[in-house]
Amino acid sequence: MQNLYISKVQVEGGFLDGLNIELENGLNTVIGARGTGKSSLIELIRFCLSIPGHTAESSSKSLAHAKAVLRDGQVSVTLSDGNESYHFSRTVDTNTTPQIPSGLELPLIFSQTEVENIGLLSSGRLKLIDDFNPDIQQLEINETSAASIIESLSIEIAKFNESVAESEDQLAKLPELKGRLKEYEEEEKKLKATSDLVSDKSDKLSSLSEDYLKLKARINAVDSFIDNQKEREEKLKSYLEISKSEEQASESNFDDESLESLVLNADAQVRSALEKIIEVIKSAKSKKEHLELKQSDITKAGQKLRTEVDSLQKGAGEISRKIQRVKEDIALLESIEISNENKERKIMSLTMERDKAIDSLRRVRIERAAKRQEVCEQLTNRLKPRIRVHLEENSQLEDYQQVIIEILKGTGIKYNELAPAIANSIPPEVLFELAESNDFESFSKLLNISQERAGRVLYEVAKSLGQLATVRLEDEVILELLDGSEPKDFSQLSTGQRCTVILPIILQHTHSTLIVDQPEDHIDNAFIVETLISALKSREGLGQTIVTTHNANIPVLGEASQVMELHSDGTRGHISTCGALSSSTVVEAISTVMEGGREAFRLRAKFYD
């Protein structure tokens, strides 16, 4: 990704109407009394570039703040990499967010509230770590893709399994029918007349019966073939619909013409295949009609022969009809048996494909955890001994437990105690294997429940294997601060202590623009001088920093490249001073706004002397 910085911010309308500032690719400090628009400037930059907050609540508050100060105006931000510039503008009435070209690394923005509270939420702590990893977004995309494939294949496998299970009771009758047929055939032999005429007609009837069964089997085969082709037709149509939606979704941020050409060519081939499949279905239906016509002719001929045979020998016709009915039943069940064998092979193929997708999902998650672990170790090494950052992998069980509850809800199984017990003692991949193999004995031992109850639970879980295979056990980031000689967990810290943990972490972002609103609130001057200033200076030449502040140490000791002073008359904020730290007007502004005036500064200096 290109290392960008904000080169210009312009505002037309609203509270900061007329603002037009050019920023340096270094430390830029924005000073001014409260209510002059310092935080508003930051929120307008966030709004213009459509940069979300670090939590859902902060995103909502930031958006409301920006809209309130912009009103009917427009904010424009220019990003630069030193050679090329990228211009973005946005108004409150603009429903669409600006299209940011892929490959551009946007600024990281932290409001005062976010600095104070981001570490209190598990999601906030994870985002704090993930912001250091430029590959995290692609890993999320890969994870979503693999999970989608797993869920789709699991639904298809479940459909085939259900179809096979539904026919098991029917197929159980097949041995009995074959035995009955044998009995009927023995009886038929006894009832056959010695007359050559009867024998001849019976032979013809038997021949017609065999021809009829062969035709029926062929018709069943054609029906099965048509069903398979229709399924392929639906899959091709579904692919084209998905391809169309993905194409629309990626139009705005994907500009590789060669790859797009390959996708378009693939789509064209799929459409061509779809047309051929439709033609195949049409031909198959025509073939079926022809076979049914021949079958009708055989039926008529058989009926005529059967009438003649019945008239020659009473009883022979009845047994013949029984044999015919039994043979038809047997032919139907054998057709189902063949169909089930095909379905079993399909299930095996789909299962292998799903297992590959599950392996891919696991690799993505392992890679993400490894990258997070690496960031945590780097941060700890840089910030020790005061601050420790470490990762507990797969430790958040809430989503997993909720999936189990959703699976068992409405089944009559009491899940209030069972769901937490499963989530805390059986990993999702183990539960997946137990349910897929219906190993209720092992499951009952693991949970110390009856085998009957274990079987009921696994039966329900087996219906939702795709959901189970994709559930995420999120990592947990642990932040600790050395307070005296004892490390304290982040949740036990005061607001000021939380800031002394979060600020050093976010200031480790050395290769992207970093914007922080009033970082000095809730922390003492010793921390500002010893830690915050050194962290700001360490970013010199690596990434742009924009800081709003009331503390003179930040621009002065931080050796700011540029200082801007905001004033307000109560209805509008504006830049009153802007320049280098050495500028006399900037010195005067810092002395007046941040030190209480030169006289106050001299008195404090005299006091310390």
C-alpha cells in the first residue's frame, strides 16, 4: 500500500465555513480554546473519507457530529503520496460514500472517547491489533468466501442425505417382494395349460412384459437424467446471478482489465453451457415421449394377450397380473436403489469438496491468529516493561454457544445448561465429527448425559453442520499495565491509566497517517514528556501525525512541523494562525492559548527556578 498523507482540507459551509488548510507530512498540531472546532475538523476528515469508528457506537457519534457541523456544506480532503494526489469531497446529502481506490491506506483516526474506551471491548482490542496488519481485510474476505462454500455444500449434502434416508423404508421391502415374485412364478408354472396355444400366448405375454419393464427402466433412467440436468441448469443460473452481483459489488474498487476479461469469458462459457444443458433437457424429454409411446403400444398388446389367456385358462391371468405388479414394484425399488447409489457417490464427492473448504478456512484463521500474535509480541517488546499485550487464541465462546442454542431451539431439548456445557468442553471441530459420525456414545461420555439424550442432540446438530463448521471462536487480546510491581488487567484501570496503555499502542503505527484528538486528556505531564512526545518524534519521516491538543508540550517538545490555531466567534470557527513552530505568531498563539500568556509562563518558569 502507498504511504499517503493528508495534504489539504477544505470546508465550504457549516461551522468551519471557509476553512482551507495545507498540512505537512510530519507532526501537525491543532490548538485553540474549547469550542473552536478542533474535534469537528477531525470528524469532518473522517466523514469525508468514510472512515468508520472503532466501535459501532463511536461510528454513530462521529457521523452525527460531522453532519451537525457541516450542515448543508461540503468538505474536501486531498491525499498525496508526494507524487500523485487524490481528491475526495462529500456533503451531508450525499448518500453514497466516496470510492477509495484499492491500494490506498487511509488515515487511522482516534477520537478522545475512542482512546479512552476502545480497550474496554473485545472487538475494540482486536481492531486495535488488526489495524497493524494490512492483510487482515483480505483474510476476512478469504474467510467469508470459504465459509460460504462450506455452508452451501453442507446444505447440498443434507439434501441428498435426507433423500436417501426417506427411501430406506421403501428399499427394506425389496427382499420380501423378490421372495413373493419367486412364489408367484412357481404358482404360474403349475397353472399353465398344456395347450400349445396357451403356452405360445403366455410366452408372448412374458416377452411383452420384459419389453415393458425394459422400457420402464429406460424411462426411469431418462427421468433421472432429466432431473440431474435440471439441477445443473439451476446451478449454472445461480452461478450467473452470483457472478452478476459480485461484478456489481467489485466495479467500484477493482480495475484489473485482464482479470475482468477472464471473468467475462468464464461467464460467457457458463451461459453457453446453460444453453446446451437446456437443449439436452429438451432432447431428453422428446426421447421420453417416444419411449412412453412404445410403452403404451406394448401395454395395449399385453392387455389383449392377457384377455385371451384369461379366457383360455382361468386363474393364469390373475397370477400373471400379480407377477406383473410385483415386477413393477421391484423395478421401481431397484431404480431407487441405483439412484441412491449415485446419490451416495455424490455425497462422497461433495463431502471431500467441503473438507477442502474447511481446511482452507482453518488455514485462514490460523494465519490471522499468527499475524495477531506477531503484532502482540512486537508491541510488548517495544512497550515493556510497563505495557504487555498478548493474545489468547479461540477463547471467545459466545458465538459458538449461540449457534448451539439456535440449533437446539424448538426441538424440545433443554439447552440452557447444555449449550454452555458443550461450548466449554467440546471444540466445534470435535462436535462436527461426533455429529457427522453419529458417535453418541463418545458424546454422552464427554458431557456425562444419557446416550438417548446424546443421540437426540447429535441428530439435531447433524442438520446444521455447515453452521457448526464455520462458527468463529474469536481471539481475545489481553492488555496489561504495570502498576507498581503488579500487572493490572485493562478492565481494572482508571480512565487515565487506560489512556497510558492505548496511546503508546496506537502511536506504534509508523507508516500511516495518524490522527488523534486531544491525547493528553486524563494523563499527566510526566507521561506526556516521557512517553507521548518520544513516540510522536519517533514517527518523524515515517508517517504524518495530526494532533489536536491543549498541552504546549506536544507542539513544542514534539517539534511540530506545523501549528494551527482555531478561533471561534460562537457561530463559526476559523484558522487564526498557521505556521512553523519558529514563527513568532505561532509562538504567541502557544503562549496565549496554552500557557495563559507570556506573563503566566514567566511566573511558572520563575517558580521552577
